Amino acid sequence: MIVEWIWGVLAGVFGWLLSLFPTTTLPAWVFTVHTFTVDAVSYINGWHMWVPLDAVRVGFLFLMSCSALVLLVRGFRIALSLFTGGGGSAA
Amino acid sequence: MHSRLVASRLLAVPVLAAGLLLAGPAAPGVATVTLPPPSVVTIPGSALGSMGATSATIGSAAATASSTGAGMTVTMGGTAAAGGVAGAARSAGGVAAAVVGAGALGWGLGRFIGTNLCNSGVEIVCWPRDATHAVNGDAPATQPGVTSTQSLAVNETATTNFTIAASGRAGWVSVTRLPNDATNCPAGTGVSSDRTGRCWRFQGSGDAWQSTASGYAKLLQASGAYGGMVTYRGVLTTTTGTWTILRNQKGTDYGDGSWLTVLGIADRVTTSSAVDSWQHKVYLESGPAPADPPRTWLSRGQCVKGATVSWAEQSSAVFYESQPSWPKYPDVSCPSGLALKRLEVRKLTPALAVPGNDVVVWEWDYPADPADAGTPDAGKHPAEKWTECAAGTCVLRLWKLGTVAAEDLDCFDVPSACRDWWSERAASPATYQCRYGTHVVALTECYLYRPTFETATAAEQGTRTEDDPAHANPDGTLPAGEPGTATDPGAGDGTCPPKVGFLSFLNPFWLFETLKCALVPSRAGLEAGWASSAVDWCTTAPGVLMCAVDELLSPWAEVGQGVDEADCLGGSVPLPDIRPDRPDGEMHPWQACNEAAATISGFWIPLSSGAVYLSSFLLGARMLARTIGADDAVPA
């Protein structure tokens, strides 16, 4: 109850902040490209007898995760280096 | 162009030589030339002219020739169409005679495509195909009612007509040469000319210019051998009657030997100066549909959000009804943010005639709100009425109005306040309200919540959760076995909470329950909190970019998902249409159904998967190691 109430307050604040921005809609070409991409993915899925699609997907997601982690670590080290009073770049 | 022209003539020479060797001595004024199959023979006009030949035998079919003026028409079998024969009467001089010419290059290529690709290697669905039908490019043994064609020699100016009688299901495109004058190539009659001064005209039976006999009609587009594309609009009729492509040839040294190539039944006719043949096989509309034609399932989903409507489609692999098992209906999913309004599965059988070629075998429509009948929202999906509900964030919830401090209470948050809502609603219907997200809907929509907030029996205690409340039928009737009234919660099978007493606050059970109620949020409560802010993230300026990126990239997360491992055909590539109103087939270049390919695929996939996993792991580990400096070189 308490947490839900806090969540509701935060959501309301967030909603108020967002209401300060102009509203817009996704352009139609986004859906067109999406549909085209879905068709392309469907076509690529037809290669499943010769291309290890599952492995490619998992490998790609793993590499993206590692890249994100690397960025986080580097960002943390850069931020930390601002408070260590020297020592050069930690990037 | 010249080299091909020379090559085609070289091909003709051996045939001619063989024919001449077989020919007997020519009687004065009369010559008989017997030529073996194939049925395409090119005889330079000068040769026949010098022999004064008036007849030729092609294979076993007797051919007669009629010569009027300086032209000659050789008819094989059947009877030449009147229009074509009449056209053959015109000539401006020169001597040319030839019998059916198929063009070695085009015939051979067509034969290769039709035979080899349909039988082995790349999988092509050739439909239909039987002994009486020939795939485009094949030359059947006999051509009933087909008039032979005539080649054109370089600088030849004579006019010869070529016609076909398109009876049955096969025919040959033919060409007619006419003088390039006002009579044959008048302005405004759909005649075009290229830079060499050639004039083309299409003619069908019963119409001097662009006729259509019975049967289907096709547009013909011819390209000039030189100078780019020249379009000739003509009409090809096939099942009955005849049609003729008339090409007026002035005579140059650039491709008099051009021939007409039919790219497709409903497609284009192009010319090239490759060979001396004016004839090409046209694959006409098929006869009766095959008994067990190839079919596919096509699943289509209508996805909506506000005014946006899109269709998601997915096809299954090709299958035959005679197979022991058929592929399952393919799954479709809407793009994120759009809701599914209609789902249908069609059985596509291109070999059948309309409408049997496209049959809906299963369909589902989102049940619209009956309260919208007669309003502008009639039949609409909630995502069409309220765009914020398209992403599935809206939930049907029961509210009690104006209770504590005039606040509305969500019955799912405070079930005790709505315990008797079913019996109270009749007495005071305005007390309760049914909402879909933040939108009020008819109270009848919440009738399925009739028993949801009632106190459970001892048997139900401890088993029912907030996420799995008891439900009634949508009309409010209770299903069989519904729990009855409450009993003493202290009794039962030990799952009931302990009795409430003076010292209950010391009881760990109640302590835990109190803290749990106060601090542990429920999913429904979190959803209600988010919904109360009425935020549609994707319509806000900060969110639209992220939503757009999600829309564009999210399909790539589906790579490799939903793939039917038992489908050895892989993806399909459609073949161009060659018949008027039917798609003509598809090929499966990635198929691994035959033994060799299946074996290779069976070894390759695991090996390549392992390689991908290993290389991904090594790359990722290297990235992380570099970040923490673990791959620094060891000092010497």
C-alpha cells in the first residue's frame, strides 16, 4: 500500500514532467520500416538450415550486453576520477 | 549482337546442310526439302529462292508453302489463321523462306530452366506441369495449328507474316514484317518505331491492330535491339483465335535476326538481335487444376492503434494435402504498441481458379463492445478508441465510487470494500463503475468479477491470490463448483490464518501480513499507479524517439525465433507471374530436404553455432578484460 502510494505519486510527478513536453506521434514511416523489417527478418529466418540464427542472436545480445557493461564501467571510472584529485584519465 | 547473330546462323547451317543432303534432286521449278527435327529450321531466303522450293517437310508433319509475290509462308500442321496468311501475301521483294524457328539460344535456355531447375537442384514449384504442358521455353513435339515462322536475313526487305493459332494450351508468338509505310504503320495506331526504322504492329484475329480474341489478353512490350527500350502495345490472346505481332523491317545490318522473346504470359515481350528466330514459346493458361496442388497457409493479423491500421502476415511452408502432416498455422504478431483486432488464416492454392485459390479457414475478431453499437465507435477495438490502451496497459477493473473521503476505490486494491458489490449493484447501480484503464465502460463488462471480491470458503483460503481471483461467466452466472459463503477462518486444513485476538500484534503471522500489505506492492497496484498518471510514453517528445528506435530494432530480436525446425524447405522466393491471374510458383533456394543437403546442414549448424558462441564469448571477455586492464602486456 505504502509503496504503491509512493509509486503513484512518482508516476504522477513523472506524468506532469512529461506533460510539459510537446506531444507528438510516431511518424508513419516508422511503422512502414517496421513492417519491412519484419518481412526481412522473416526472410532471414528462412536461412535457418544454413545459418545458426539462434547462436547469432544470442552472441549478438551477449556482445551488446558486454558493450553496455564496458560503457558503464568506463563511465563510473571517469566519474570517480573527478574526485580522486589527479592520476590522469580513467577512461 | 553481331557475334550472336553469326552464332545463330552457324547453328542454322548444319541443319540446312543436313537437309540439303537429304533432299533429292530438284525437279525443274519444284524442289522438295525434307528436314529432320527439331521443328525449327532456318533457311536463308536466298537458298530457297534459288531452289524455287515450294514445300518443306518438318519431321513427320507435312508443311505446305504458299508463295505470293516475293514472300513465303510455311504452314505446319493445322491451318494457318486467315489473318496471318493474308498478311503473308504482302511482300516487297526478296525471297525468304523458313520453317518454324525456335532460336537455339532461347530454346536451349528455356529448356534448361524448365527441365533442370524443375527436376533437381534449386527447388521450383512448377504448377501445373504435365505432359501436355510445357514450361516456358520447352518445345513440345507437336504444335497443333501453329504456323511456322520465318527468319529475316540481313538487309532483307521482304515482308513475311508469322502467325500462331493459339488453340489448346500452348502457342507460339509470331512476328509479321510489314513495309514501313503509312498503310502498315500509320500514325496513332499504337505503332512504335526504333531508330533503325523498324515498325512493329501487333495484330490479333478479328482486329487489324490490337485485337483480342477470346481467352486472356496480355500486353506486349518489345524492346529494341539497339537504342534502348521501345514499347509496342499489343494484345495477345491465347486460348482461342490467333494473334500476331507484326514487325515491319526496313532492313539494316543490325539485327534483322531479332527475335521476340516472351518474358512472361502477362509480362513483356522483348526483342534482341541474338538469333534469326522470330518465335518463342508462350506458356498459356493451364487446363484443369491438378488434383493435389501445392498450398500454403497465410496468417494475417490486423493491428490497430488509433487510426493506424496495419496487417502482419506470415506464410507457412508449401505443403500438399496428400502429405501425412501439414504445417501448423504460422504465428503472427503485431508490432509493439499495436493491438490485434482480427486474425485470419487463409489457405492459398494458386493452381486453383478464383475464388477457390484463397479460402479463409479460420478467423477471429476482437469482440467489440456491444454498448458501442450505433455510435461512431461501433466495432472498434479499444486500441482504436483509446490509443494509450494499444500497448496492453489498460485493464478492466471494478471501482466503487465516492467512498472514503469521496475517493473512488479500486476493488482490486481494497477487495473488502466490494465484497457485496454483486448484490448491491441492483439496489444502487451508481455505486459501482467498470473502467478499462481510465475509461468508463458498461458495468456489465465487469460481471465476470461477480465472485472475485467475496470472502472465500475455508477450502479456497490460501489458494486464491490477487492475481488469480475467482471469476464468473461474462454474463454474471457462476460456473459450477464456485465457493459459497465464508466460514470461520480458524477452521480448515491449517492454511487459515490464526484467530484475531488481543495479542495478535505479537503473532508473527499477523505481523508479517501487516508488513506485507503495507510494503509489498501488487502488480495491479503498480499498474493502477502508472495508469493514473495517464502517460502514453510514446506520444511524448522524450519517449517518441525511444519508441521509434524500439519499433525499428525490435523485429531484429525475433531473428531465429518461431522457426519451425522441421521445415527443411527454408524461405521461399517467388517466381515471376507468367499467367494472367495466378501466381506462378516459388522456389526454395535454401532448402535442405534432400539427403546430401540435410547431412551437410546437420553438421554445419552445430559446428557454426559452436564457433559463434565461442567467438562471442572471447570477444566479450576481451572487451571486459581491456576495460579493467586485465589484458595489459606482461613486462619483460
